[in-house]
Amino acid sequence: MIISWLSFCAFGALIAGLWLLLFRGGYWRCDQLLKGSFENTGDWPDVVAVIPARDEAETIEAAVTSLLKQPYGGKLNIIVVDDNSSDDTAEIVEAIAEDRVTVISGKPLPEKWAGKMWAVAQGVEYAEAAFPKTPYLLLTDADIKHGQGVLSQLVTKAERDQLDLVSLMVRLRCQTFWETLLIPPFIYFFQKLFPFPWVNNVARKTAAAAGGCMLVRWTALRRIGGISRIRDRVIDDCALASAIKLGGPIWLGLTETSCSLRGYDRLGGIWDMVARTAFVQLKRSNLLVALSTVGMIFLYLVPPFAFVLGITITDLSATVFGAAGWSIMAASIIPTLKLYGLNAAYSVLLPIAGALYTAMTISSALRDRRGKGGAWKGRSYSS
């Protein structure tokens, strides 16, 4: 009986994997890339960048400098909102001594606001008063180093395709053991959750963005009621994308040049990053957590388990179905591994990453129940 059930489960996982491969928007292809030397033939529109920064002394200088060095044809002004930092974040930015950079001190966090959104709202308010005729707003993070020409590419994409939002999933650091094991799967799972071709299709409701780099058309932001529309959202980037897509087209893609400077030397760093938002992404529903857990186990653990056990107990069908399912899932992450310059052999480790991310999701739900949901830099947001 165990043999027949093992074969049945392995076959079911194989079919589910094939269905995702063929009918989930080609999420695994990594073909939504913003690259090349885009050129705007008209006048370059002005841009204001808003950077919320809370205890970002290690990365803020590199982030701001990468924007100042952009070979952009229009005016670029940068507003850094020092969100009550306890380190030298503000002093480091002020020392840059560039007229295009302004540092403002964040006010105390009011009720019903997420910390980052409150900082962004203050930056946007300042930008609107100081640069009222600027057509574009660049929302970016204090740990993002932008590659040369990225701003020109973003603006050209927005102008050419008349987009209200252009967002990039920047390259996350992938150097340590845990980063190599888990970062490419993180990008892979994000693309599976929000297939980029669906996000970029005006006929579909799927909407998502990556908060590290979002070029927003001012008219679109005003249309949705400004940042206050998403004031309490922990997953603010996707909430902003959903609100904007209701009234205009958006685009989400990958980049080979802009990168995050934040590193994860230990498993705990990546664990906290995921656990901070996973339960919120599942609408704080225990049922969805349970379904997600079962789904992840079925898709990513059953095939290798069936393959190994099938060989052990000489169950040919379980072995074959398990091997096929494992092969399909491994092949589907190879384009993401290639994007990160990693050998395709790492693809066989996807089941391990899947198991860890499942555990992180469960941990996220438990943290939320303990009142520590969305914990980030001394602040927590829970139901």
C-alpha cells in the first residue's frame, strides 16, 4: 500500500510541477530584464529620489553616491529622510556636501502608520513642496547601489511605454553559504508568487513591485491618494503596485546592475527577512499557512523523497515519477541561478531551500501571534 501511495503522490507532484511550468506565466524564465542602453529622444524629465533611512550608516553613502553618479540628462534631486536613526546616518549624508542632496529629520511615528511608510510620506511631502513640477518620483532604499545608467533606463521605459510604475527587483547579495543556498530560490519563489509577465500585462489583475527601486509617476501617486493610501502596509511595495495598477499600467523586472548592499552571513538574517512579511502575505490566515505548507511539501519535498525511497524499496514508478518531478523543479530554477552567476548544479538543492522557506513561513505566523510580526529595526507590526 505504501508503494502505491508513494507512486501516486510522486505522480501528483510531477503533474503539479508541469502545470506550474507551463501555465504560471513562464515565471521561471527570468526574461523580464531591464538592460541595454535605452535612450530618450526628447527632453529628460526631472526626477526626485526619496530614500527612507533608519540606522543605515554602513550603506547610505554608497546608495546616495550611486544616484549622484548617474549619467542622467534631466535633473535629479535626492531627499534622505533620517528616520530617527541612532547612528551617524544623517551626518554621513550631510558630509557628501552636494546641492542636490537634502536630509530631513523624521518626525515621531504616529499611530496606524508603518515606520518606513511614514518616512517615505515625509520625503514625498517635502519633495512635492520643493519640486512641484517634477513628473517622476524614485522610491529607493538606503542599502541599494544603483548601476550606471539605471535611472535613464527606468525613465525611458516609463516614457516609452507610458507606465505609471516601473520597478526593479535588484540583485541581492549572493556570496556566503546561506546566501548561495537561499537567495536565488527567494527570487524564484517571488516570481512564482507574482509572475512578472502577468504583472506587466494590463489585462491581468496581478500586481507587484520591489520596494528597493520604484519609479512612480507623480500623477499616478496623486490619483491613489498618495502614500497615506498604504500607510499601514508592511508589504508596501506590492500594495502600492496594486493601487496604481487599478488606474494605469505598471512594469516589474529584473536587473543585472543595481544591487542590494545588505548581506546575510547567517541563516538568521534571511530567516528574519522572510518571517517579517510571510504571514502578512498570506493575509494572516492560519488556513492559508496550512495550505501553503502542504503545497510546498507536496511540490518540493515529495519528489526527492519518492526518488530516494523508491530506490530503497525498489518501487520503479515512484523512482521514475520522483526523479521526473525533481528534475522539473531543478530545471525551472536554472535561469535564476544563471542570473546570479551560479552553476546549474545548485538547482538540485531547491528542495532544501523549499523546506527552509516553509519553516520560515510557519515561524512568521508564530511570531505574529506573539505580537512580534513585521519586526524591523525596533518596530513590530502585528494583527
